[in-house]
Amino acid sequence: MDKQTRHSYEFGTFRLDPAAHVLLSHERSVPLPPKAFDTLVLLVQQSGRLVRKEEFLRTIWPDSFVEENNLTQCISVLRRVLANGEGSPVIETVPRLGYRFVAEVRKIRSRDAEFSNAASHEQEVSVGEFSGAANGKQEPAIGAGVIPPSSARRFIPGWKTALPLVLVAIALAASLAALWISRRVEAHTIQTAGAGRFQTLAVLPFRLLDTADANDFLGFVLADDMIHQMGRNKRVKTLPITAVYKFKDLDTDVLTAGRRLGVEMVVAGQLERSNERIRVDVQLLKTSDGTSLWKKSFEDSSKNILAVQDAIAVSLDQVLGAGPRNSHPPVKRYTTNIEAYEAYLHGRYLWNNRTSEGLYKSIDYFEKAISLDPGFALAYAGLADACAFDTMKWPRGEAAANKALEIDNTLGEAHASLGFIRMFWQRDWNQAQREFKLAIDLKPDYATAHQWYAILLAARTRLPEAILEMREALNLDPYSLPINADLGQMLYFNHEYDLAIQQCRKALALDPTFINAHVYLYDIYSKKKMGANAVEEYFAVQKLLGGNIGWSPVAEQSLRKAYNTSGLQGFWKARVAALKKYDSGAYVIDGVALVEHLMRLGRKEEALDTLNRISTTSQFVGFDLVFAAVNPVYDDLHGDPRFLDIVRRVTPY
């Protein structure tokens, strides 16, 4: 009886066996949801070819009507799982059309068809019976004699007839061994130069030798441009610019910075400007022992700094073994004005800190970038994001995002900005979802788009998807303070309190002053009734804010006394009393905080009454209220028709 040939596929560290429904990495099983596994099979089998969305939906969900969101979630799962391999992106998004599997795939025949002389009725031998079958390959072990098992020896002819074949096999084995040795030598040479087994790379901000100006972000410009250039190299995974922000002002040596970032290689450089000339000294170091893998100096006119940057990237690509330069798509530069780009990056740096002062200062830098280059679409997107966080300025943010798209309608960052405004200010969640999904399609590696889409999913009570999407954002930008903290909030919403605490602490390990993580920890500790922890997180927030409504040193003493006397219940009662002083009847300043503390005290009727009043005054409906349906502080109100009516009012589905 004929046997059907079965194939498996290898790419990077992974081996995919569709028939057995198994994905392995380093010979260990990698779990995948069924639809995500089927999606991977289709991508791998069509490797290098565009697989349109319609084909996915028709093949993976043949008997169901599903939205493209199902496919997007499967792709997100696969990107997160496959990133645990060699670190290189393997799934490419083709905007509005579909996806393409871009990793090199090797097709392995894991079961032979029946031998051609089947008429002899001899027993078939599976590849799995040979010495090399553990990894699904048919080749014998290189440099070793092969003794076939008894079940296969019946196919060996007489020794006189077989002698020429044996000699050929020996010669072939010797050739293969020589080839293997030469490749090992070549691989060792590449590793010594910085490629091969090295997978992770950080590009630190270039140090400026001729300035003490803290506002000089030219070193960031060079680092950011190189990071984008290195993003095309499939041999390394380069950390995003946000990962190295903290090393701008810190007096940290290069190797210590690399070790703190957990990377295997680090690029560092210094820039010197004199007499309209620039000189850039760059080196590539092995983080573990400080070995210099590459070092070179570049010099040109100060007007040609981008040309210098290109020369650095080309040279580094050669060292890292990125392949022919023209095999990569060109890196898109949104401005050729270095000063404008410097202002833009400074604005992003301030915006990512999420402080009130930083947000307002970032607006000044984005405006400066726009004044220097009115066609700089990214600067308009940055301005949109900064204004979108302000109650009074968000309409200006909407105008800035639209201007960015007028210049470049494929700018994923601007679509994400619009999605944020649609979600929080205009409460048009369907349009917000369309903008977020479009942003992700246009720029799948834009972590903020995944982050904000996760927030929308959480508000819509789709918490498992929200956590998955937030983890995708974190995978893309593991050093982002907002993303690390927001994942903690998502876990809190999902009642995974201990994991939420761990995640928020990770954010604070990156920056102990990041206020969002402290706010979330106060909520989590309050829910777990961990009084001492909750109180300290509350005062950490007040210290970072410089005081809040109703707060003063005297108020702090009063609150601490209330806690010491009556525990967490006494602390909450004191907070309610302080917040009620600012209740005018028509609305409550900081009303959401008042409602939440009333709920913690079990005063549900009073909480519902206050919640109803503030939810009818849209001016004072804050961001937090959109999470009313999933915030554990409201668990005791679920099922109450009055609460459900309020949820419907503030969270349009």
C-alpha cells in the first residue's frame, strides 16, 4: 500500500509538523491555540508569498463568519511566540492585504513513500529509524559511520556489488565533514565579529564631546536612526529608542549599560563637531567581557551628518552579516532637517515620562520641530499625542493627527493618535477600533498602537484579548514605562492581583518615579486589603504629584493618624471626608476617586448616587470611568440595573 509523504518545516530554532499538530523549539513543545497553529501552517506552507486576509478567513474559519480581528489576534499570538526564538521578525504585514512569512523555511520529508520496488513486499523503513531522525533530517551524522538497523539491512546488496557504493558514501561523508568544518570555522569568524549566536543589540545615545547642553538630543538622533537602520537586519534584535532613554543623563559606562539592558552587544559612539566638520567614533562591544568586535571613525562636513549615519550603518551591517544592502527596503526618513528631528525626539522623550510638566514641555518641542519642517508628519503625530492627554487640548490633537495624515496617510502613528482621541474623548469606540487596527496594519512594530488597542479591548470587557495585545506591545518595547505599568493594570482588571503587583514592580524597577505604576499598586493593594502597602503607595503618588486636591502636610498627618488608629477603613473614611469637601452637588471634583473609596467602604448606595451624578456631566468623566465594567472595585455592583445603565452611558459598545 502506498504511503503518503509527510513533511515538516524548519525555520530558525523552530520545527513545525502540521500532521502531528506540533510546534517545537529546541526539541521542546511550544503550545499554540488551534486557530493560531492553523494560521502558522498556512503562512509557513506559503512562505515568501503574500497570503491575503480572505484566504486566511476562508481556510482557517471555513464554516464560520468571523471578523478580521480573529486573524489579527492569531498573528499577534504567533509574533509573540516566535519572538522567543532567534528574535528576528518572521511575519510581515502587507497593509490592507494580508501577511507574508519572511523567515527562511526548510522543507523536511519526515516519511518516505513506499520504495519503488514495492512488488518485493519488503518492509518499509521510516526515516525515524535512522540516526539523524531526531531532528527530522535524512542525512547521516556527519563524520560518523552509519550502521543501519536490522530492518534496513535487507536492502543492502552483496558486498562486492556494494563496494563502489560504500566508497562513494565514504567520500561523500568526508566531503560533508569538510564542509561542516569549514562552515563551523566561518561561523566562529562571524561570531568573533559580532554576529552568529549574538541576537540582541542596544544602540546607546552617542555622546557629544563639545557640549554640556542637556537639551542637545543630537546623540539620540544618531542612535535612533541607527536603530531604525538595524531593524532591517534579521540576524539581530535591536532594542527600541525608549529602552536607552535613561542613559542620556546617567554617568554609566557602556558595558554596565549593556548588561543592565540584558543585551549581548552594544553600540556606542561619540560625536565631535569643529569648524563645520563632524567626526564620529563608533564601536561594537561584546557585553559579557568587553571584547571590541568592531571599531571605526567617520568624518565629513557637518551638513552631511545623515550621509555619515548611512556610512556607519552600512559598515556595521557588513560586520553583523546582514547580507547585501540592497536586499533590504530603505529606511524611511520623515525629515532631513536634523534640528527638527532632534526636537521631535526630545518631545517624545518628555511625553513618554507621562508627567504633567513633561507633557506640556513636549508640546513646545513638537511645535519647534513643525516650525523647522512644516512637512514633518511625525512631528504632527507627536503633537497629537501630547494634546490628546489634556482635557482642553484634545481637539487640537485631533487637528494635528489629521494634518499628519494629510501629509502621509500611511503613517501608523497618526492613525493610533486618532484612535486614542476617538476612544477617550469622543467615545466613538467602533471608529477607534478601526483606527487602531489600521495603525497596526500599517506599522505592526509600533508598540503604542498595540498598547492603546489593548486598553480599548479591556474597556469592552475583552480582557484575555487585551492582555494578549498588551503583551505584544511589551514584546515590541520591553522598556516602555507606560506599557509595563498598563499590563499590570490589565492583570488587575482580570483579578490576577499577584501577577499585577509583580508587573507594576517591574515598571518601578525601570523608574521608581513612574507615577502610573504607583497609582495601580494603590488600587491593587486596596483590593487585597494590604493596608500598609496601600497607604505608602498613596503617599508616593502625592509626593510625585506635589500634592493633590485636599492634600497638604497637615492632611498627610491626619491620614496617617487615621490609618494608625483605625486601619485601612479609617484611612478610606478620611479620604472620603476630604474629597467630599469639594462636592458642589452638581458635580464632584476628583469624583471617580470618591466613588471608588465609597465602594471600598461598602457604601454602595452613596457610591451609585455619586457615580450617576458625575457620569451625566461629561466634562468630569475621567479616563478611569471607561473601565467601570471591568474594574474590580465595582465588583459588588455587577448585576445592579442602575450600575449597568451607567456603564452603558459611559462605555458605548
